[in-house]
Amino acid sequence: MNNKRIAIETMWEDYLKSIGETLENTHKAFDAWHFGSDEKMANQLAELVLEGKKSGTTSLNCLYRLENSALPEIGDHNIILDFNNLPKCIIKVTNVEILPFKDVGPLFAASEGEGDLSLTYWRRVHKKFFENELLDFKKTFREDMLVVCETFKVVYKY
């Protein structure tokens, strides 16, 4: 097992211990991932989470099916990594809403903690990000595409 995986599992075990559970007696599970598609974005967004400025994230609904992944659910735990796959914190999903991209509102956009927190900024950067994500699947982004809007809270960090 490599050192990065050990660090991820150690953070998970430390979190469980902090809530009075162990690997043997918990029903909780986790996924580990980083935000974004490049080093700068992944590290900046992880930092926004740690600072308490980011409590939301958005993904394309169709990618879950295309990548054979489960949709997020309330109560899911995720270990947020930096781009080098080192654990930064653990978040717990508190809300999941699926709606058309064009219907995302200003409060949710601000919860993502990015840029000037405006809906205009959010739409511009997410549209570009989603267009790039869809290239691998030879699909075109449309503003009526469904997005998954997750709200979360940090439940553990060192």
C-alpha cells in the first residue's frame, strides 16, 4: 500500500475514532477524490473547503451514468484530496438536488465559494468546465442539461 493511500485510510480511521466508532463497528463508508481537473483548481477548491468558504459542488448528471458511478446521497462521506491525492478533510453531504443547469440559483452558486460568488461567474466557469468534461464522450453541453448540486459540511480535518 502506498503512503498516500495510508494517509487517506488513517484520516478515515481518525475521523471514526473522533465520533466513537471503529472500522469494525461502523456502517459508514467513504469515497476519496479531488475537485476539478487540474492541479491549480484541485488545490484551490480544497483550500476553499478548509477555509469554510466552499460548501457546495456541482456535477453533470449524465456523467454518473456514462462513468457507471452512483449519484451522491445525503449522508455520504467524502475525503477531499489535493491534486497529489493527499487527504485534506472529510465532508458529509447534507443535500442533493438535481435540476437543469439554467435553473441553478444565486444562493447555490455562492455556496461554491468561487470567484466573486455571483451566479454570472458560476455559470461562466461551470459551462466551460462541463464543455471540457463532455469532450471525452463526444457530447455537447446544453444549458438544459441536468446537474447534481450537492451541499456539504466539513466533519473532520486535522
